[in-house]
Amino acid sequence: MGLQSKFGLIKDYALGYAVTGIFGGIPSPIGTALRSIAYYPILESSKLPIFIQPDVRLFGAGNIQIGKGVRIRKGTCIDSRGNKIILKDNVSIDRYVDIRIFSGFDGFVEIGENSYIAPFVFIGGPGKVQIDRDCMIASHSTIIANNHNFDDVDMPINIQGFTCKGIHIEEGCWLGSGVRVLDGVTIGRGSVVGAGAVVTKDIPPFSVVAGVPAKVIRKRGAKHQLEVESSFA
């Protein structure tokens, strides 16, 4: 990262801390209006109205795009660390969600239109995470686009670095509470992932999966039977 980029990142963080410090604790509805106005000029882009509840922290706002009608509820932290984070129109982020990309990597998080992220969900990099439109991610789920390297037994794991393949959750998916999605996974459109499942490999469209590791237990709708079966052929 060049000196100019570093200066821009420091400026973004300083502005984010300033807005949070001045406006973050003001109760709704007055605080919601003030925060929307205060964040508007420092975000990369936004479309009013947006609704930001108390104690929300937006760091690196110059790389965050927020669409029209987005709602971000109390205690949520969104930290771009110089990478791109996009919340499209009518996304709803519930309480104490953590969305962040680790610095030093080419990360990216995008959440599509009308998607809902429930309380205490973690979404992050350093890899890329794309959640398409009309998805629902239930509480305490974790979506992390990276994995530690660990093959060298003569070297501590914490200095062997990462691999980052990325995660894609296609449109119309529903992930139950406490789901873990591992790096390199695509969850096909319209799929349902049962509570507590650990998704370690790609899921075909319109599947219902559960377990550790997650496995397809049935399909959604007779018209998609051939599509699911062909994915395993």
C-alpha cells in the first residue's frame, strides 16, 4: 500500500471514529436521522434514506457503499480496512453483526438486495464473500473466506499464511442459526442450510442440507429434482 493510500485509510478511520463519537450514542429516531446525514458524505456512496441505530461503527467508510433503505441496527461493526464492502438496497443488518475484511489482502464483501443478516453473525475475509439477493442468514452464523495453511509440521501454523478462495451464497438461500460456511464454498440458489451445519463443500441449487459436515438430505420442490441429481452425477 502506497503512502497516499495509507493516508487515505487513516483519514477514513479518523472520520469514522469522529462520527461514531459524536453521533453514535444519540437515541432513535433523532439519532437515526443525524447519523444518516453525518455518514452520507464520508461513505464511498449511499442512497438516502438509510437507517443507522445507536452504537453502530462504520470504519473505513470511504470504501463502504450503502444502498437505499438499508437498516443497520444497534452495536453492529462494519470495518473495510481499505477493501470494498457493499450493502445493496433494502439490506437489513440486525444487532451486533460484525462485517470486516482483514488488512493486507484483496478482500471484498457484497450483500445483495433485500437480504437479512440476523444478530451476532460474523462475515469476513481476507477472501471475497458474495451473498446474493433475498438471502436470510440466521443468528450466530459465521462466514469466513480464508483458511490457515498447516502442512509444514516444522513451522508454527500462525506463520504459515492463508489461502483465500472466496465464498458465494446464491440468491434466495436461508441459513439457520449457528451455521458455519468455510472458504471455497458455493451454496446454490434457493438452498436451505439447517441450524448448526458446517458447510465444507459446494451445495447444489434448491437443496436442503444439514449436519457436520453438511450433506444434502432432500431437495426443494419436485421440479428441481433433476437439477439436484445432476449436480451429483
